[in-house]
Amino acid sequence: MEYQRFTVKIEENIAHVAINRPDKVNALDEIGWRELQTIFETLDATPEARVIILSGEGKHFCSGIDVSLLMSIWQQVSNDCEGR
């Protein structure tokens, strides 16, 4: 299966999952969070995957949540609260 934010391969019962957004310091946006859930659910149901190694491409593992996602959530919450 292909992913936008990750690379996944299984070798010798080891699943190698790599965050692949080095230009964004491997920050996780909405797509990344959804893909991560799908990847782990898929690997959980895959008998060939006995171990999962999570890593990041580039110099950094992961900088955490993408700030643009936080801003989007903040905007949505602000809009929801305006009507109160």
C-alpha cells in the first residue's frame, strides 16, 4: 500500500515504518495522523509483521504535530464558539 507521509516495508518479520516529510521536519498533519492509524491497524492484522520500527527520514525523527493543523483546529473551535 502507498502512503503520502510514510514509507512502509516488511523484511524478515520486521515492519519498517518511516515518516517521510523531511522538508517539514517530519511534522504530522491530518493526513499523517490518519495514515499512521491505518498503518498500525494494517500491520496489526498482518501476521508477517512481528515487530514495528518507527523512524523518520532526514535529520530528525519527528517534530510533532504540524502547526498548520493546530491553526486549523484553533480556527474551527473559534468559529464554533462565536455563535454562543
